[in-house]
Amino acid sequence: MSGLITEPTDDIRRFMARDHRLFIDGLWVAPGSNRLIEVENPSTEEVIARLHSASLADLDRAVAAARGALDGPWGRMPPAARAKLMYRLAGLMEAAALDLGQLSTLENGMPLWMSMDKLAAFCPELVRYYAGWCTKVTGDTLPAVPLRGEGDDWLVYTLKQPVGVVGAIIPWNAPASMITLKAAPALAAGCTMVLKPAEMTPLLAIRFTELIEEAGFPAGVFNLVQGYGDDIGDGIARHPGIDKVAFTGSTAVGKAIVRAAADDLKRVSLELGGKSPFIVCADADLDVAAPSAAAACFFLSGQNCMAGTRLFVEESIAEEFEERLVAAAATFTLGDGFAPGTMIGPVISAKQLARVKGFIDEAESVGARRIFGGNVPGGKGHFVEPTVFADVTPDMRLAREEVFGPVLAVQRFSQDNERELLARVNGTTYGLSGSVWTRDIGRALRLAKHVDSGQVGVNAHAAVSPETPFGGNKQSGWGREFGREGLDAYLKTKAVSVNLGPHLGG
Ligand code: NAP
Ligand code: MG
């Protein structure tokens, strides 16, 4: 796939240069605010697109349109017809994969092969997975006899109904998956949506919205309002016309959203940050574990909520493993996403680069041993080398806080003290992902059971799939996405109790 093109196509250049609009009630409309959004290519620092933010009045119109669709044709549409639209959308996403892939690389910086292979291919499958659910949402009939119902016949059943209007707020780190992961289950459940992409990555969202339009979803089902977190994001969290906020982003903003959404107690689901452990026991297959450890941390330049950023290696193999890590890290060629051979791109912004560098400098100053990378190459682009620190101790900031950059922190553990290992592994405020690497089945399953996180891999890290629930414990979030649970997050249960009258024969 990466051999396809080595620079943006003319079509995509024209797309980026054009006048970008909001999508409200089935129409592309000019933004009502003059607050400017400049989209930067983080590999070149060029401004690749300029657009204006939605105003709060635009947001009101988008919410009203989403409500109207729910009360109108969308709400009355048979589930099979909803599924058909979603299948059509999946096909259109495949047909537009090169556009989506390029935009993702241009606004986010990730390598094009990754945008294409991992995201453009994965996202249509996720849409199809949820399209399949449309016709399989069912309630239960319950063998219930309500209190004081004795003597009567009863029919008690539950209906699963869409939660309503969903406000989705997403980050910039994986634009295609983030949009799909919000839209697909919400649409399958019969909800409508107002989406605010991150202001740094609004372009893929615009192209995706064109595909929604082309697929033929009724007006108002999906609305796009580009804007900043502090006005449009906050506006969504507070909006009385929104029934649920679906948020992915940082833990700090997640807390702000919960506070803002508290006034009308709207539902909130949160996919937040992480500091996930990657545990390597001495008997692991090191040929697989070492490159996997590097990939688990450096994937998406470390800007990945599941990143395995805390590596715990058993004392007896630590030295050898650290050498293998260095060799694996050296294969992560840094570069522009369009350049053949690029394994990882830049971090998203100058601000993010300064933050990552701050972590690196501080780790060094408090005695962590840098065994690979750590430098910021000169020239254009927010590049930082993949970096590995050994001799990290639990008190260091690098062992506790999410860097959201390609920095791996290695700690050692001794075989005879699993309890102490688990105390360290679980000693953070996060609990999103993690993995255990060993050939000892008992040890693998014991550790997997006790790692406090929403999902754990055994001899695999971040093994995400449409069927498998994903989400965080502790301050990594509320709720689960993907799978049946990801659909349930957009449904509400209604219980209907029908008094059928006296038993036959009294
Ligand atoms: P962020 O700052 O929390 O931003 C996420 C989104 O929230 C953006 O659209 C942002 O808008 C918006 N926002 C900012 N302030 C807001 C407010 N007061 N009210 C409502 N919305 C607001 O996160 P980020 O720095 O973009 O992304 C990195 C974080 O996301 C990391 O912590 C990472 O772990 C997490 N993440 C988690 C997952 C997961 O599934 N668990 C996946 C990916 C990323 P603007 O940026 O446009 O201002
Ligand atoms: Mg932000």
C-alpha cells in the first residue's frame, strides 16, 4: 500500500484548499464564528487548510436537526434500512480509502501505510460489524409478577431504545478510528449525532461526512461542527438538547466534561488516558516480545492511549532484553508519513514536542538511564526520536504520567515477588490496557487476572477488534466501546409491565 503514492494527490490538495463548511441538517453551511482554525501538517509545519469554527448558534441548530431526525424519518426507519445505509457507508469508505488515508497522514503525521492498512481497512469493518447489530437489538420477556400483581396474568418485557442525540468529542491521534468508533455504534442503535473533531484534525472528519451524505442518511442524522474544545466542546457537554456525550481524550478534559454535563445529568462515556504495562517474564519468546514491546510504545509516535509505556522485565533477562529493545527501537525510522520506509511520524504539535522533551530531560535529570534516542532532530517537523529509558523507578514522573510521545520506561522485577510486581503495575491512576509475555500458562493467566485494566493481552499487546470490549478502569474512563457493550452504551432500556387481567378461571 505504501508504494502507492509518495506525495499528496492533486485531488487532496484541492480538497484541503477549498472553503470548508459545517454539515447541519443535511446541508453544508458556512461557520457562524470567525474564530480561525489553521490545520498544520506536523511533518512539515505547513498550514494545509484554514477554516472557521462553528458558533454556539450553529451548535444549537445541529442539535435541533439531530432531534428532528430522531423524531422524524430516521426514528421511523426500519432497522434493516438503517443497516443498509451503514453497509453502503462501509463500501464508500473503502472506495475513499486513499483520500481518508492521505488526510489522516497530512493532518496527524502518521505513516501513510498505517493510515491505509490499519485505519482505512479497519474502519469499514467496524461499520459493518455494527451494521449487523441493527437488526439484532432485542429486549427480553421476563417471567415477572409485579408487586401487588398476584392473582393477575402479566406480560413484562423490555424495549431497547436509542439514547437519543449524541454529542461526540474526539481527539486528533487517530482521526479515522475515532470517528468510526463513535458513529458506527450510535447509528446502529438508532441515535443521531453531533460530532466535534479535534481542532487539529478536522479534515478527515469533513471527508467522512461527505461519505455519510453520499450514503443517503436522512438529514440531521449526522452533523459536523468543527471547533475548539473550550467553546464547541464545552457547549456540547452543557447542551440541554444532547442526551449523551461520548468522549475520547485526556483524563483532565474528561473530568471537565463530567462537571459540565452534571447540570442536566446527561449520560457520559469516557475513553481517557493510559500508562499501560508490558510485562516480560524470563521465559517469554524474546524474539517476539522485544520488537512487540517497541511497537507497543512507539506505534503512532506513542500518541496512542493503549501504548505500552511502562515495561516491566524480569531481572534475570533484563540486560539482554534492554539490548534487544535498543535494536528494535533502531528500526523505527522517523520521517514524513509520505516517505517510503517511514515507521513513525512526528508528534502532533510544537507544544506536544516540548512536553515530550520535558519528560525526557526530567527523566535524565532524576537518574533514569537513557539507552536509546531522546534527541530532537533539527529542521522542520515536530520529530522526536523513539526513546528508551532503563532504571526507571516508580516515583519518577516518567513512571506515572502519560507522556503521549514515543518514550518507553523500563523497570525490573524479581521472579519471586509477583505481589510486589503487581503493586507497581497497578500503582498508577490509569487502567486502560496492558500485556503479559510468558510461556507459563498459569503465570500468564494469574497476572492477566490481576492487572487492573480494561483489557490485557497475553503474548500480544493492544489486540483490538470490533467484537472485543475496550475501555478503562480507574481514571482511564467510564464504559466500554466495541462489541455488544459498545452498542449498549447507545441504548436505554424501557420495561413495560402489562396487566393481562385475572388468571383464566379466576
Ligand atoms: P484532549 O485535549 O482531551 O482533547 C480531546 C477533545 O476534547 C478535543 O476535541 C478537544 O478539542 C476537546 N476538548 C478540549 N477541552 C474541552 C472542554 N473543556 N470541553 C469539551 N471538550 C474539550 O485530548 P488530546 O490531547 O487531544 O488527546 C490526547 C489524549 O486522548 C490522551 O490523554 C490519550 O490517552 C487520550 N486518548 C484516549 C483514547 C482511548 O480510547 N482511551 C484514545 C485516544 C486518545 P480541541 O483539541 O479541538 O480544543
Ligand atoms: Mg487538546
